[in-house]
Amino acid sequence: MLGLQKGEVKLVPHNPEWIKQFNQEKELLESLIGDYILGIEHIGSTAIEEIHAKPIIDIMIGLKPLNNARDISLRTMQKAGYYRLRKQTVENKVIFAKFTALDSNRPLKTHYLHMVEYEGDWWKEHIAFRDRLNAEPNLAKEYESLKLDLASQYQDDVMAYAEQKLRFIKCVIQ
């Protein structure tokens, strides 16, 4: 199963299909906005082998400059199911989310799309985090344990869940 409802925090065991789903989405995005893309990476917990994760595929797109995100047609993105998340503002990042069954009472968010400056801080840090956890299974399991504890505490508060993970993530990146 891929996707969660708005605000929901639920972790599931690692699914080897996630890499295939990322690759399919990568092809779609390259066909839609390939002229702007300098790099596409699978990030987040679904890109870390053998740990529980929220069943949402995180994709990072590197642009140079990030201002190119303004030139990407929102209509083109919406045709592919992606919607810009204007309320989620993060400095130096443009965020989209892909939904299934958006017209129903219970739409599922299946993908996050993080547009960042290619080889900028966001780019380097997210890749470093993913690569380090994949290279160090014990560290990955420590992260998984933290996430499982936080998910039980913050089942309906995705923002608090995310904030509580930041200290661990920053320590790994440094």
C-alpha cells in the first residue's frame, strides 16, 4: 500500500517495491519537466533499506537555479496529480505532493516532491543522510526505533512527528 491521509503518521515495514515506484515516478517527472531537472534522487525513509517508513515516496529534484521552479507549469504538474503545498514553506525548497482519489472524502498522499537547488545544502544533506543510513545498518535501526516511538506518540500530528526527528537527522548529517 502506498499513501497516507492528511496528517496521519503510520509506519509500515520496508517494501522493495518502493524503489520501482520511485523509478516509475522519475520517468514521469523527466517526461513532464525534464528540461529543468539536473538531478532526481529518491530520499527519505523509503530510500533507506530495511527500515519502517511512512508509505510515501520522497523525491528530490535538483534545479539550478531554484527559481526555475517558478517556470514549471502548475497545470502540467496537476495533470500528473501533483499539487504545490503553499502552506508548507521551507526556505530554499518548493514542495509538491501527489494525491490519489483527490475528489473523494479520503484522499491519500502518495509522493512528496522536494524541489531544491542542485548541489545546494538541501541536496547534499538529504543525500548524505540517506547514504549514511544505508551504509550503516545499526544507525538505520536506531533511526527506525526513534521513528516507531514517535509514530506511536504522534499518530495524528505529522508536524510534531517530523520536528522530533530533526535532532537525530542533524546529528547524522554533521
